[in-house]
Amino acid sequence: MSDTSGVPMSWPGQPASAGQAADAQWNDVRHWMRPGTLQLQSLPPLSLYIHLPWCLKKCPYCDFNSHEWTATAAPGEALPEAAYLDALRADLAASLPLIWGRTVHSVFIGGGTPSLFSPAAIDRLIGDVRAMLRLEADAEITLEANPGTFEKDRFRAFRDAGVTRLSIGVQSFNDVHLKALGRVHDREQAMAAVAEAAQAFNTFNLDIMYALPGQTLADCEADIRTALSFAPPHISIYHLTLEPNTYFAKYPPALPEEDEAWDMLDRITELTREAGMQRYEVSAYAREGHQCWHNTNYWQFGDYLGIGAGAHSKLSFAHRVARQVRVREPRLYMERAINGNAVVSADEVPRKALPFEFMLNAMRLKEGFTLLQFMERTGLPLSSIAPALAQAEQKGLIARDATRVWPTERGFDFLSDLQELFLAD
């Protein structure tokens, strides 16, 4: 495999073929620090993403790297918590040269269903992270949880382990819709889980979906009103889409018409605004001071190291921006990670692709981005986006002043059209 400058790459476990530079390994910091065409004056904030890949049941709409444990395990076999945590620790250790000396501002433990792991395992995981990384004293540490794995006091135990923010995958409070989505929990379990999260955490997030099979505008409003009755600090709201390589893509359910889905989104925005929440990102609504810092770092084109099966990373260096991907299959990941060999691809982001990659994230934010931020995060001059900005402004998709660019309401509604303007020819 070669990076975009034509310098071939190899890494442990993959012998170099003819003409490859065997010393250019994925974690060879000298390779990533060599001279290049970009000039990044400073490095962006750094986050850590940790992927725990197992779930109780694969949802028919899910295209994430999640694996149904009972479908892959021998009868009675326990979740391999200790072995997986060993692999994560080894994976992180092998990655340290690339982030040496940098402070980590947020940690997100995602999946899969991370709440399948015991509080003791999460406690060990966070302890390993704190021991190996320079973690901000008040770092946001988020854990994704599923009401189907909820037990009394379990969320409090996660808090005691060091989790500061819980993200609960409710999706709906309607039993009919939960069944259509293939969720393992029901309305009663969802209500109990959210109530406990509200007591155990100062801040938490609810994941809600809309435009569900058979859902009406009244159904959608009932879901949002139920969610808001718990006074959540943050809600992430997603339109159900039929992603490739999912059960729903192969056997698509009947979904609401597009106009009805737009009506649902408008009503969601109205109800959350009435409840004192602001739509600060296309799919995120929050009370003041409760925006998700970890996700905001993604949207601001910050850096993140991803460890765990199938995890992705985006890391900046003085003259380039790199992306990594780890092996997807959990058992193979554990085998390879123990040997410091979990990465299956490591590439430099092409210079011409950086404007689009930046806008793919930054234009999701209501406040947009500063011109200085674009230059700092991409190492590119403003001239590289000037024609696309002019075109976007002419179409009414953005507004701007001397220092900042942000999407208009029309830009939010036609976000894909706005982002595509920055694609390289």
C-alpha cells in the first residue's frame, strides 16, 4: 500500500513487497513527520475513541461494526472482557509514538453496546487510559448504553468507574416502533433507564430516531414529548435511513413520505426549542453548557485516535493529515492488537481532498467555522476554498463575515448540496 505522496508503506505483520520501504510502518512517527506540502502551524485538540464491538442483537438498520455476541460465541461462552481489554491496552501502547506529549480532551466508548461490559471492566479500561495518556483533568468520558442492558444501579456503577456522560440508545418510546426497529428493549425499560441516567449523571444524551416504519407525525411528537419529560441535557435525533449492507436495505420497510419526514423534523425542532434546547448541529440539540465535546471535536475537524475493532483515526502532523483503520473482526482484532498489529490501512489524506473533508464536518455546525480554523486544521490557504465559498453564498447556502462562515437555514436543509461544492474536480 502507498501513501498519497508515493512513499510506500508497510507495517508489522505485512512484509514489504518489492520496492516497499520496510521501515515505513504505520506507527513510525518519522514517516509522518517528514517534509510535505502542508503547513500546520499547530495541532488541533485530540480525542480518544474506543470501540467495544459486541451487542445483544444486530439491529436491521445498523451499518456500524457491531457483532451479535450470541451469534458468534459458543453456547454459554462469556464475553471476553479481559482479553479484549488486554488487546485495547496493547493497541493503545503501539499508537503512543504518534500522539506522544499530546493531551487527550475527551474519550468516547462506543459500539456495539459498550454497556454489555461490566462496570468493573469499564473501570479497568478507564484506568488503563489514564495510566497511559495525558488526560485532561476534567475530560469528558462518554459511554454508549442500551436500555436492554439496563440493571438497577448499573449506570451509577459506570459513573463511579469514571464515566462522566452517558449516551442512551432509546430510539423510540413506542413499543410498536421499537419492535419494528429490532430493539431488544421496550418502552418500560427505556423509561427506567432514562430515569436512572437522569439521577446518576449531571449530563447525558438520548438517541432518538424519526421517520420510522409506520410512524405518524403524532407518534413522533409523542416520542419527543416523552423524551423531553425527563429534561435531558442533550438529544441526538436521527432520520432513519436505509444503509447499504443492512437487513433493511435488503428488505426495506415502508417509511413515511419525505414531506412527512420534513414535518417531523420541523416539529422536533419546535418542541426542543420550547423546552430550552438549541439545535447546535444538524442532528444535535442541547441545553446551554451540555453540547457533546467529543462529537464537536469531530465536527471542528479535530484529531482522534481510534482503538478497538474497526476503529478509525484521524491524526495531524506538521505537514500532513493521516487516517488509519483497524481490523474489523473482533477475534482477529484481538489476535493482532496484542502484537501491535491492529492497523490494516494508514494513508495520508490527499491535499485536494482536505477542503471537502473539512466541510463534511464543519458545515454540520450551526455556528460554522472560523477562517483561521480552516487554515490551522488543514494547512491550506483560504484561496483553496474561495471559489466554492462564493458559489455557496450565491446559492444562499452560507452566510459569512470577515472571520467566520456558517450554514444558513437553507444550507442546513440542503447540507449535502452545500458540502459537495467543496469536492475536488
